[in-house]
Amino acid sequence: MTAWIVLPVSLSAFSITGIWIVYAMAVMNHHVCPVENWSYNVTCTEELPRPGFPKTCCTIQDIPLISKCGSFPPESCLFSLIGNVGAFMVVMVCLLRYAQVIEHSHRCWVNTSALVSGCTNAVGLVMVGNFQVDHAKSLHYVGAGVAFPAGLLFVCLQCVLTYRVAVTALDYWMAHFRVALALGAMVSLVLSGIFFIHESFILQHAAAICEWVFTVDILVFYGTFTYEFGTVTSETMMVGLQRSHHGSGVIMGGPRARGSTLSGATKGLKSPGGSSTSTHLNCTPESIAML
């Protein structure tokens, strides 16, 4: 077990806790209405704010979308911090996961695509966190349009990779769990988009709820990498880089170089579901060809 095991769970805990604190601050400051409120008016008369109590009259401008919760200070400051720190942690998780899959002798376009989509997701998060929807709507929507689909693509590709590197029964159970999370994220994102384009107060509120479900779902998915990161060492990233270098050398080195590369890559690999070091059966040249 290594210290890297803390990174994914810290990303999930920090981001989920942070956005709900932002929501609570926005409700208490009368910037949005509570998520349990389903009653909206076309207009509202000016009401005296009651400290510690949510708004009693809500319009469509008060729907508790995540972006809306982080539009005004002081909660907008925390919202930006969460977006920036969360994006950095996402990039770290993506890089480590990319190197770890290569370490398990699985160099494929799926792994590379997952890295690109994960980093794209991080770029979108930075834009969403730093360009509030009420002050820079166009840039904010561009960031959201990048972050949400890229995040969904990342989790789907990671589901495929989880099945590819699975060895033990526990590995496959983790793959099944991630598929369930990915399906939940896909359904909630599609429903959020469908509801958001309508002007109905009820559907707009439903879109906000679906957006919250999608965001928490994706963050929980990132947290599941704690399972694999228990076997990450300080050499994992270097092994990934060396494996990429050897991949180009195999073409020039012939069968002998290929055998040397594969034997080096399979040395000391561990399955997250097992307690001892083992050489994976699917690390043979024939199995890699099948993948």
C-alpha cells in the first residue's frame, strides 16, 4: 500500500464536500432556493432576508444549479478554489492511471484516449470554476460543454480498461460497479440536458437535480481508483514512460527485444485484488495480441 491511495478518495471527499458547502452558503445567502423547493413564481416582491433561513419566494433565477450556487461571493470564491484544486487532482489521477495500465502491459488507444478525455475534463473544470455563469456566461457554458461530456467519456473508457486488466474476482466486481456508475452518469447527464432546454420551472428544477446526481456520480467514480492505487509505487510513472520507449524499440529489436521488453514489464506486477506479487496470465505475447 502506498501514499497514492489517498489521492482518489481525497479528490472525491474534497470536491463533494466542497460543492455541498457552496450550495449551503448560496441557500443561506438567498442566492438560490433549496433543492427540495419545487414551487416557483414568475416574479417575487422584495422580501427582507432572514439570516439562517432560505428564501420563501423563488423564481427561475433561483433554481439551484451547481453553477448558479457558485455565481456570487462569498461562495463563488470557494467554488473557484474547488474547481482549480479538483482539476489538478483529476490530472494527477489520470496520469497515474495511464502509467499504471501501461505497467500492466496494456498499451492501447483506449488508455491514451482515457488520458486525453480526463485532462480535457480538467480543463473544463477550470473554466467552469473561474468563469461564473452570471458574469461570463459564454465561457462558462463552453467549460461545462467540455467538462461534462469529457468526464462521461473518461468513465466509460475506464470501465473498458478495468475489464481488460482484471484478474481476480474482486477486480471484476469493481468493473461491474464502475459500469453501474457510468450508466447512472450517462442517464443523469442526458436527462439534465433534455430538461434544461425547456422553460418549465419543474423541468428546470429536475435538470438541476440531475446535474447534481451526475457530478456526485463522476466524483465517486474517481474515488474508486483508490482500489488500484494501493499498488502504485514511485516507479509507476517511470515504468510507463520506459514501456512507451521500449514499444518503439521492439520494432527495431526483433523477437529477442520483444521478449526482453515483455519480461521486464511483467516483473513484480500486483493485482489490487490479491495480496502477493504475481505475473498476470494475460501478459503473454499471445494474450496481448488478443487484446
